[in-house]
Amino acid sequence: MAEKELTAGPTSLVPYVNAEMYYDSRYDTVNRVRLIPGASLAWSPRYSLEGNVTYQHDSHASTTNLYALNVIWHVYFGTGAGP
């Protein structure tokens, strides 16, 4: 995974890319490859919004190419002092 945080005041933008390969001993090969580019946007210490597009190739599945659009709302709960 590679990411880079960009900040402007209280706002943080973190674009990233994640690549994963899965080895399957049943076939003695790398069976699945997944690529996920996306970004996370935080506008306060408690909230952020993340979006990404996932592509997955699985050579031994009934659906070999899979595409997914993901949107995630993060809510952070703190236990420390302060607002």
C-alpha cells in the first residue's frame, strides 16, 4: 500500500493505492490479484469519508473479473481529554 497525506488547515486528503496478491496452494499459483485505488477525506477529528474502486481478478472463480465501488463513512470515538 502506498499513500500520501495532503493537508490544508483542518482538512486532510489521503490518496492511496493498494495491491494484493493471493497464493492458492490448491492450484500452486497466485490465484487472485486485487487493486484498490482510493482516497480518504477528513474534515474534523471525528469524521472522514473514504471512497475507492476495487478491481479483482480471480482465475479460478466463476466470475473472473470483479469491480466494486466503495464509500465508507468513518466516525471516530475518543477516550482522551479534549473536544
